[in-house]
Amino acid sequence: MDIESYIKNLPPELQEKVRTCSSVEELLALAKEAKVPLPDEALAAIAGGDQEVGGCGDPACPKCGSSSLELFGKEKDPNYPWLYIYHYGCNNCGCLFNYENGAVWQ
């Protein structure tokens, strides 16, 4: 999906604001502020990738840095229902952590 095809139905002033967003985070903040839902396809177009939305590369353990991980679940983010929070366990040190759109937290 081309982002232009998605925003063509938005008011012109909102279209211009969308075009000035330089990151997915800025787009998410704008969408939340304007109360405009964004489908996964629109987020993928902004992120510039074909990967599943909610993933920005491969996560690594925040404790030991290992990429030997086990995904044990995912859930929709309650604040951004078009994104997923992934729950991982590290096979190296046993650390349990969450991952969403490039952010990692325990």
C-alpha cells in the first residue's frame, strides 16, 4: 500500500502533516492526536518495509545481547491496536522481555 493512496481521503491539512512525519513514531503520535486509525498497511508503507508491523529488525536480549530467543506470545497494544507487543524469553540467560516496534523493556 502506498501511503499517498491511504491519506488521499484525509483533510488536506492533515495530509501535509502526515507527509512531514520522518518516523513511524511521529506518524503514530499524529494519528493518536488526530484520532485517525492507521491500518497495518499504512504503517508498513511509512516504515518502508514488508515485514509485519510491530517488528523493526530482530530483537536482542536487553540483558546479555543474545539473539537466541524464544517467542512465547504476542498481544495487541492497548494504546495502538494496530501494533503488537511480542513476549520473548532469552535462551542464553533466561531473561524475559517485551518488544514492540523496536522498543525493548522488561
